[in-house]
Amino acid sequence: MWSTYLFLTMLLVLLTVLPKIQNPHWIFRVPEFGKIQITYCILGTIILGFLVGRSENIWYSQALLGVLFIHHGVTLVKYTPLYPVKKYQRRNRSSKKLHFISANVYQFNKEYNRFINLIETCKPDVFLTMESNGDWEKAMRPLEKNYMYQHKVTLENTYGMHFYSKIKIKEAQTHYFVADDIPSFEIHLQTEDGFSFVFFGVHPPPPSPTEEETSKERDGDLLSTAKRVKDIKEPVIVVGDFNNVAWSKSSILFRKTSHLIDPRIGRSFVSTFHAKYRLLRFPIDLMFHSENIFIEELKTLENFGSDHLPVYCEFFIDHHNEEQEELVEEASQEEIQEAEEMIREGKEEDGERDTIVTED
């Protein structure tokens, strides 16, 4: 028990320190994903320390674990209802409520009908799918009668993306910010009650031992999106499988560069991956929005066979409500230069992905 306690203490220190080292290799970036689980493990190890209690020096390690717990807790509490945020009310001049679903469908998931049933049950105004290939596009065709407006990039490399909308699409673009096989969507929409907004869909590659060795492409793609968003004057929503967590340095740079707001703050983590393992679930399907978009509900929906849970959001647009402006943070000059460097490195990185990916 004593050796287990010491091993866990050293491991938790290592997993806390590694993300502080600003190296893009996956060994340093992956521990960021597990901050929630690491925090629970720290608490469990503290309890184990009280049960073991066989050394006079145990209080040094217990104090160290306590510092780690506080360090992680200060960050994580922001993504819980315990963190105070102002509540906003809809006003007469605001748009009607709008709804969207964002879902990484998992390219090799064949349970198409479960996803179609989810869309038909929730009836979102728009929905975005990621990892949707030719088979998924064919399977979703029955939905097109209710979603007249579409924008599609069908790929077999797990980075296909499809957008379906009941709202009129004024303009749609596909960006390839860092690689010609990693699309990002920019969709300009106009509602029936006269409100315009821009919907961005993103899905950059993750740093991992089985995919990209570093986070360079991911960070470059996200920060390129952030630069594009900053130049848009209309209300903006950025949604997708970011393969990142909201508290990472690159996510914070994304938020500051784009001048967008993280709606998870004061709500919940909204953890989505892995859908089948609740204790190993990370919040990597993120969302950010401009100050004139107000979120009423943000949550995960039921699993439809993918390795990601879908994200559901209900929101409205209000150009005349300035109460959220105080939540917008802007990047310093040093941070802007850092973001430019990450974009440059992302474009120079060669992901060497297969054009067609098959399930192992």
C-alpha cells in the first residue's frame, strides 16, 4: 500500500507538470485532456495517504498532493455551476430560439438509423457531422427533405464534414487552413426573423500516439479559424471536435484571438469522448460564441453508437444586449505573435495521413 501511494504521488506530479512544458509532442499535450480524472485521482490518493500513514514524512507528500488538488481545482471549478456567472434574459428584440446539434459520428459507426432518429426527435435547426464519409452521406439523405440547405465535404480519411440546415444559407466556404485534407466550414445563415449569423465547423487532428505526433496542425488550424473569426462583424458560433480541452494554452489563445466566449464556464464540462467509458470521458467537442449570442442550454445527448456523444445547444441572438461584452478577453501583442508562430508551424507540419482510412 505504501509503495502504491508513493507511485501514485509521483505519477500525479508528473502528469501535472508535463502539460506545463510547452512542447507540442503528444506526450506533453495528452495529459491536459485528463485534468478531471487526474484531480479525482489526487483526491483518492490523499485519502489513501490517510489510510496508510506509516511514515513521519507522509505529510510532505500529502501537502504536495493538496497543492496539486488546489492547482487543478482552481481551473476546473470555472466549468461547474459553482462558478458564478450572470444570467441573461431574452428581450423583445432578440431572435427566436435556435437549436443545433454537433456530432462526431465516427466514420466506422454503422448505426445510421440511431443518428437519424436522434435528429428527427430533437429537430435542430442546423446540425453538423464530423467523420462523415460517403456511406454516412448516403445514409443521411432521408433527412434532406427537412434540411433543404446543405454544405458537404465527403472524405474517407475520418475528416469528412457535413452541414444541414433548415435556415437559409447565404454563403458557404470550405477552408483548408493548414492541410488540404482537413476542412473547416464557414457558413453564413439568415433566419426567417431577419437575424444573420456565421456558423464555423472545425475538426483538427489530435496529438496522440496513433495519429499526429504533435499538436502543431491542431493548434495551427484552430488559431487560423480564430483569426478568420475576428474579422467577421456578424454573430459567430464555432463548433466541432476540437480535439482539445478548454483550459489548454492553445484553447485560451483561440478564445482570446477570436474574441469569443466559452459557454461552458459556469455551466458544466459537457464531456463527450469517449462515449462508452464514463470515467474516461473528456470535454473535447467544444463551442465558442460572440458576445451577441446567448446560450440557454448546452448539453450532451444520448449515444448513437459513435465514440463521441453529440452536443446539443439552444441559443438566441440579441444585437442590443451588451451584458456579455465584459466576458470577452483579447490577446496581448505577445500572445498574438505566439498564435502567428503556431499557425506557421501548423502549415509547415506534414501530417502524412492516408486518403482512405480503414478500421483496424
